Amino acid sequence: MSRPGLMLAADRPSGGGILLSLGLHGALVLAGVYAVLPPPVPTPAQPLPMAVRLLAQEDAPTPPRPLPQKPQPLPPVAPRTPVRPQPVAQPQTQTQSELPASALASSSAGAASDAPQVAPPGAAAPRPAPVHAPAEPLVEARFDADYLSNPKPPYPALARRLGETGTVLLRVRVGPEGNAQQVELKQSSGYPRLDQSALETVPRWRFVPARRGETPVAAWVLVPVVFALS
């Protein structure tokens, strides 16, 4: 039998067992607390501050300075050789006695032709060209003067019965004396009998001749002969 108040070593709890039991109790308590408490509300993540750093602009590299060029030596100049003046041959002048006879004759003829021609004292001076006065206007010949008393061309009887009428235009050349030198048919009346009567009568007419100033001249004039039934 054992003594009272004494415990065996096998019945005494060890230190490791105590710690294990304490840990289990704590875990159970924490699990109960977390089961009772509401779940934690997640907080939104705060944006991280952004740091901006300005970089200084690098200066552009300065181009290298060109190297000074060395002056190129000038090409050597050949020395000039002095030019000696050449003697000028003097032209040989021939005297008049040394020139041939043909040269003397030609020179004397040329001198004579170049000399102005002098008219002999008794020669008459040339007459100036005549100056023509301006032509005076032409006054045409006339056939209708009252004092001429020219007969009318007879009206052919057959043409009168047939009722033929018309105007015959004649072209008459009047001489300086006033007579008809030539008579031509300028325009027909359309009836040969009337034309023939006018051509036979007008050559016997007298005319006032055309004048240029106070001088009568020959000229052409148109003479109309009218055949009409009254």
C-alpha cells in the first residue's frame, strides 16, 4: 500500500500534456468566436499612388565644326618670253617716171572722168519740164435744148395698131461740132420696130457738145426715146 499524500510518478500529468490540452481549448474557443461573429466586409483596394518624373530634354548634339581647308598652292606660271618687234618693211614708192605708160594713161583717164564737166559758154541750158494745169471738169453733152428742134422718131403704124410701147435707150457719141458721130443701142424696148425707128431718127439730131472749160470736146451721152400711146 502506498502512503497517503504521495503520488506515484506514473499518475502525475506531464508538462507537455498540459500545453496540448490548453492549445486544444484555445482553438475550440476561437472557433466558437469566429462562428458567432459576422464575416468581415472586404475593404476595396486603394489605388497605388503613381509617381511621374519628368526627364530633362537632352540637348541636341552640336554638329562638329568643319576643319579649315588648307589653301591649295597655285600652279606655277611660266615666265613670259619678251616679244621682239619685227622690222616693218617700208612700201616702195615709185615715182611717176618709173610707172609704166599704161598706168599713167589709166590714172589720167580716171582723173579726167572724176573732174566735173563744164559746159561750153555757148551751149543752151536744158529746158524745164512743162507743168500741166489741173484738168477742168467736163460738162456733158445735151440733146434736150429747145432751139435744137430735133424731130421725134415716127411711131410705126403696125406697132401702134398692136399697142406696142416702151423706151429705147441709145448711146450716142457727140462730136465737138454737136453732130452724132456714132449711135449704139444700149437697151431695147422689147419691140424691134420701135428700136429701129429710134436708130434711124437720132443720128440726124443736133446736140450741144460737151465742154471742158470753154473748149468743146467729143463725149458720149445716153439718149432715151419713149414710145407711148396717148
